[in-house]
Amino acid sequence: MTMRKLIRNPLVAAALGALIGAAPLAALYSVRNASAANIPPEGVTSSAPRGGVAVVLPDFSSLVKKYGPAVVSIRVIEKTPGAGMQGSPFGPNSPFAPFFRNFPYQAPHQAPIEGEGSGFIIRPDGIILTNAHVVAGASKITVQLSDRRQFPGKVIGMDKVSDVAVVKIPATNLPTVQIGDSSKLEVGQWVLAIGAPFNFKNTATAGIVSAKGRLLPDSHYVPFIQTDVPINPGNSGGPLFNMQGQVVGINSQIYSRSGGYMGLSFSIPINVAMHVADQLVATGHVRRGELGVIIQPLNQDLADSFGLPEPEGALVADVNAGSPAKKAGIQPGDVILALDGHKIASYSDLPVRVASLLPGTKVDLTIWRKHAERHVTVTLGAMGNDALTASSGGPGPGGRLGLVVRPLTADERAQDNTRGGVMVQSVSGPAADAGIQPGDIVLSANGEPVSTPSELRLAVARSKGHVALLIQRGGTRLFVPVEVR
């Protein structure tokens, strides 16, 4: 509910000291020769110290004064499981659980979990944008304005894939922010964040754009804006402004080893957020296109083997059965170079572009096959709400398990002495609860051998309640039961 840290639960993260941080912002400035012609631009202050050198720094005061009132603080109370007599102090999958089934056990009382986040008003009738993880699981939402008025908040819709949520409060004639164009951001430009870090409401912090188009391990459909703006727990859901006072992002995640800011902050581009928000306001849910391919990046060796001059594009490792790509004739080994004429410079560009389109959209793919370019028309399908990624950011097998997998390379098969199997890249949800780890090799599911992500997807789809995965870890093989959700 607070700052998402490459982290999902900031409250736990802060307590464990696992990923969110605080460090003073380094002084960033430009120096130039002072002269009568050197007049500082708007939003910039200038001083001329001894020696005739002017130090130029941005001045955000007018921006904060104008748009600060449109930034809100969001307080939430999470739902908690009720306390009472329980059958076992252990989880249902624990080997000790059977011994405590008929043993009266008083669970400890659990106090309500409270959290803080930020948001910003995009419509004067009380429509607010924030992060999905700020309001997810909330039983009560209270929104406080900069003038200290408080209103109950209602979630209009949330999208966990993009981490965007829309909240409505019963108020009118509210101050609003100005929405900008995140595609026009350039690395090195100054940006400003306003939020409530550690519940210090209406706090302004500034920095520069460090990079664009960052894909993070748990989000393959959002090209994050990376900044060095100091962001901390409570900043989640707050706006990121450019120097023109326009919102260009929603502050969402940070990377930290200490529980505080460490110079790496990530914001959802406002173009992505507004595309999601418009659908949430209109229908309460989000529809995304799906191609149905498993992709991987190209290195120079792979590019040379395919006869490509540059290691660019998305290499198709597998095609899901019955998918739009399969119907259009896309094959493993194809390299997708462009979508509707837009270059796919990196494999990570493809899932972002496909997810931004609606199901039923016809797209023209430029592919590389057998040392020549070809064009293929594909009608996109609809991405399921539980779709995860396999290898790449393309839809994968593990939405119900929490697994992100990819096919094994020939070298990996030889090294691990396996004929099939898929490599686990990241784990969450039921698979993580069962103890599966990145680097494990899934050899079979419910006794069915798997060699591709699509085979694992099919085996999971056929399972009822649980799936038994045969895992190879190092030189050891073991079956791990995983609950299918």
C-alpha cells in the first residue's frame, strides 16, 4: 500500500529493511559563463558567485503552488482474516498439519493493517489516479486533500498488470493536474514528485530522468521511467511532473536494499496510465491484445546464425497452441522486427506494444525468416487477467501458478543432462509458496513431460486443484505439489 519496491508490500518491506530508501539528492546543475545575454529560462534560478560563473538550478516553487493542491494522501485499512479457533497453527500444505486437524488452537488476534499512499485528481468531480497496490485489498479508503478535508474513497477499478487504479470521492469543483505526454520525456530532464513519504504529506522532491523504457521483473507490460527522484514509502501513486507542470508519470516502485531511497525510482508513464484509466472509468476493467508467442532476446551470436546484421528484434522461442500467432503462421525461430512499421529494437518492446492494443486489432508484423524479411498480418486475441510471461514478456504458462519460464538452451540441456524441461526465471504466488526457486528446471507436470512453456500451460489447464511438478535442482529431482488458482 506504500511504495512498491520491486517490492509488493511496502509495509513489510520497510519492517524487514528489504527494499525502499532515503538518500540526499546529489546537487545536479549546469555551469555557464555569466553575461548580460545569459538570462535564466522560466522555472530556473541563477546566481553569479565570485569569478563570474553562474550556477543554474530549476525552481519548482510555482509548479508546487499551482498543482500541489491536486495531490492527495490516501489512507487505507486492509482486510484481515478473522481470528478465532483454528484447526492448526500451520498452513494446509505443511507436513505437520495432519497432526493438528482436531487440536483446538487459538490464533493470535490480528489488528487491522493500515497503510498510506498518494494520488492525484484528474477530474474536478473527484476522479483520482493512484497505484493498484495502494488500494488493493482495502476495506476502507480515506482521501485527504491538501486543505485537510477528508472524503471516503471508492475504487472504480484497478489493473494489477499496470499497477494503476482509479478512485472516486464524493466532491466537486476540485483542483486538477495537467496531463502531459510521457513519450516526449528525454533522459536528463528535470522532474518533480509530490506525495506523502512516511506520511509527510505534500512533500516535493526533485531529480532527473535516468532512463526510459525499463521493464522490471514483475511487470513486462509497462515501460517504466527511471529517475533519481527521492521516493519513499507513501509516495506510491503520486504524480511525477515535468518542468512545464504536466504529469508525465505515476510513482510506483523503487529499488533498495535498506528499506529507503537509493537513487533508483520507477514511474508508470502517464500515457500508459491514462490508457488504462480511461478503460477503468468506462467499463471497470482493462482489455489488452495478445499475440501468443514466447520470445527471447537476441545476442550477436544468434543474430549471426539467423543472418541478421544487428541483434535487434524479438526471437520467437515458442508459439502457443491455438493462439493468433499460430493461426497467422508464426513459427519458432522467426524474429519479429517491427509491428505496424514501429521498430522492435529490443525483445522487451514487443509485449508493451501488443498490450497497448485492443483485442481484435489487426497488426502487420515484419518478421525475419530464412535470411529474408516477410510480412504477416495477425488479428490479436484477448489477454487473460491471469496471463504472465514466459521468457520475455509474451503470455506464458504460469498465471495460475506464478511461474515465469523459458525453454532450455542446448548447452543447458547438456549441462543438466535433461532431454526436456523449462527453466524457471521468476516465481510468485502459489509456486513461491510451494518452495520453487528461480533456476529450477520443471521436467513434468502431473506426469506429463514438458519441454516448452506452452506444454506447461496445457498441463496446468488440465489439472484440477493441484499440479505435481517434477523439479530438478542441481543434481536432485523432486516432486513439488502446487495449488492451482
